[in-house]
Amino acid sequence: MSAQLIRGLLLALLSALVALPVGYFFAEWAGWSLFCAGLCWQMLFHFRNFARLERWSKAPVVDGSLEGEGSWDGIFGRLYRHEKDLREQIARRDEEIGMLIAAGQALTDGVVLLDQNNHIVYSNTTAETQLGLAIRTDRGQPIVNLLRRPEFVAYLQEADFSRPLTLRSDRSGDRVLSIYLIRYAGNRRLMQIKDVTQTDLLDRMRRDFVANVSHELRTPLTVLAGFLETLQEIEVDHDERQRYLAMMSEQSKRMENIVQDLLTLSSIESAPPPENDIVDMANLIDKLRRDAEGLSAGRHTIVVESDGRGDLRGSEQELVSAFGNLVANAVRYTPSGGTVRLSWYTNAQGGEFAVQDTGIGIDPKHIPRLTERFYRVDRGRSRDAGGTGLGLAIVKHSLNRHQALLDIKSKPGLGSRFAARFPANRIAGV
Ligand code: ADP
């Protein structure tokens, strides 16, 4: 029997014990009245505490305002502690859920949780951006209502998720997304969305590069093979033979130049950061001037401008290669009688090496693509001038490795200016 019940019975018995002598010695009605009054007092006491409990249970607060009287105090105390523990547990659980959601938001991959019927339960902000969802309004919606691409719908229906699905994003056309579907908690699904645009681009660049190299080498190789066949099959006189041999040598030189430029490019790409040797700019510019005069063979005026101050810190070999390409291009794309001007100046912000010519110039639409491998404005002209299409790619890479920027200004028919701008920490001796 519970303590409360025993207590109630004892109090009733106490009332009876007090009421009995009164009824016996005084008057019966007085005894009954006293007994009833005792019971009523008990009931009142319990009703009052009961009312308190009811009030509190409608809006339970854990501020200590729940106080009971007598035996109710123990009950209220236990209830209060229980409510407090429950609240603490909920708060801990909320915190854990909050952390999980924050972790989901911090993921660089998109995540969408779907229920058994492929309705959206949750998505992080990355997925919202990738798929154009808005979780506030889209929660509970079937995913196929929002991602309607037929290949995605088929993938979801097929339910074979051993391979990811690659989608080109509808929203920002050049984004490529890789979607993985993972089963969890029975037949629920977790969508993991990776942005593979960069990898896709690199893949495409690699394929284009291989195709370009093959194409560039195949042309001179075909010419060479043609001449060889002719020489093997047909009797030709001495002069004709010499002419063929000269053309064959020209083609093999062209292949050699391409291979040499490819090797330079790959060695720059895979090399560790350039050394910090001091490159004597006066010497370097003098060498470049001599090279320019050699290439020009008297067809151009070569001018050098410099206040003779400051040298460069970096790899001499890479800088010679970069500047040499700019000078060779200036001579190559400037008709006879033109001027090629080399300049080197430094100030507090850094240094600038520039090559300016009065040549054919470049249409502005080509300028952003000039440093791409094998990009040429005029393929035939470049080839005739002995170009490989790799010169400016080498320039860009070498300059990048020296934290320098390539600035290109050009006007068709008037000439071009290619400037390499180096930051102050690359300049020595000023
Ligand atoms: P290429 O070996 O064909 O010269 P580059 O990468 O050095 O290759 O240059 C890419 C293209 O940029 C060239 O084919 C040419 O069309 C253009 N170009 C480069 N330098 C100049 C210049 N100084 N004047 C005009 N066009 C230039």
C-alpha cells in the first residue's frame, strides 16, 4: 500500500478519533460535523495542490515555482526534476542535431536526404545552389518535381546506384555534377552531389592536348614521309634532290621545335619553385637584343630602353625562355621595316619587362586565349614564321612561377605590347 494512502487513512482515522468522543459526550451531530470537517479539510488540501499541478502541467516551467504542500512537495519535486532532466536531454539532443546540420552545411559536396518515396527531407546549401532548390519551400516535395532531367528520373527509377550519374547543370550550363545515390535507414536515399567541373575540364584539356600534339606532329611527318617515298621510288636529278632534302630538313626542324617547346613546357610545369638567383638584367637584355638582331637579320630596328636599375630574382633559364619568346614573336609578327622595342624599368611597386612592336597586331577577341597551348590567330602565318603555338603558354607559365603578370595590349595593323610585371619582392639591387 502506498505511503500516501496510509497517510490519508490515518488522517481520516484521526478525524474519527477526535469526532467520536465529541459525538458521544456532547452531541451526535457535532461528532459527525467534526468528522466531515476533517475530511473536507483533507479534500481541500488535496484539491488545492491538484489545481497547482494542473496549472503547471499546462505550461511546465523549470524555474522553481512548482512548490507543493506536505506530501505533495515530494511529488512536485520529483516531477520538477524529471522535467528538468528531460529538458536538458532535449537541449543536448538539439545541440547534437544542430552540430550535424552545421557539419552538413559545411560540406563542399551537396547532400540531399530523401525518404522512401523520394520526397525531400533535408538538403544543405551546397545542394540548394547546385540543383536550384530552396529547402524551406521544397521540403516534402518529390525530388523528380524539382530535378526533372530525364536521365536523373531514369537513374532514380532504375535503382542501380553502383555508378554515379554525371549531369551537366541546367542552371549554370558549364557546371558538371556527379550524383551518387546511397541507400540508408531501410529504403531511404542520400544524394551526394560532387562538382566535377574542374576534373572534367582537365580531362577535356588533356584530350585536346593529345589531339593537338598529334595533329601538330602529324602534318610535318606526313610531308617528310611523302618526300622519302618520292626519293625512294622516283629517280630525281641532283638539284631536285637537294630541294627535297631542304624541305625535309625544314619539316624535321619544325618537329624538333615543337618537341623542344613541349619539353620546356613540361619541365616548367613539373619543376619545383624557381630558384632565387639574381638575374643580371643588363646582360639578359643585351643577349635578347642580339637574339632579336639575329632573328631579324637586319629587317627591323631593334631598340633597347632601360634606366639600368634593378635585377630580377628567379630562374635565369625560365626568364630567358619567357622573354626570348616575346622577342621572337615581336620579330616574327612585324613586317620588314618595323621597330621592336625592349624595355626594363623598376619602381617601388616592382619591375616591368616589355616588348613592343609595330607589327600586324591582334584583334582584341583573340587576346584572352593567346596563352592557350597551340592557340594561334593565323595558323598558316604562325607556321610559315616557324611558330609552334606554344611560345605564349611557356611565357605564361614561367611568369606565373615568378608571381608576374602578363599584360597584352594590341591594335590590329598598328602593333602589340607584351609586358611582364614583377612584384617588388622579385626585384633585387635597387
Ligand atoms: P606561335 O609559335 O604561333 O607564335 P605563340 O604562343 O607564341 O605561338 O603565340 C600565339 C599567337 O599569338 C601567335 O600565333 C600569333 O597569332 C599571336 N601573337 C603572338 N605574339 C604576337 C605579336 N607580337 N604580334 C602579333 N601577334 C602575335
